[in-house]
Amino acid sequence: TTDARPGLSAMTVPVWAIYAADADGGAPSAMADAMWSSQWAGVPDLTLERVDGSRHFIMADQPDAFYAIVDRFLAE
């Protein structure tokens, strides 16, 4: 496998990462925040968007929240 994290600081486009948190069996908010913040550290123009009450497939678990985030990203 290739670890792409060292190259993230060279990104020149805005990046929005949507991630899930679910205290009921999934990753609790604090754990998800810490994990995603550390994994994406170094991206110059980063927006992290947490969707609570969701697990891996945010688009299926929380479709309205997912589409709202995508719409905001596309509007920028």
C-alpha cells in the first residue's frame, strides 16, 4: 500500500472531506474528529464536515445532510 499523506501539503485545490460519527456503535464524535483531523493534517485548504448519526455510507444513512454538504461545496 502507498501512504499518500506526505504529499497532501502539495494539494492546490480546495478539499472537503465528509466523515461520519455515531455514538451508538460507530465512532463517537471526539474520536472521529481526532482521527480525521490527524489524517488530513497538512492539506492547505481543508474543510472537514462531520455528519452525526451516520456510519460508513453517509449518503445512505443521512442523505439530506450529505446532499446539503455537496451543494455547499459546489456553490463555492
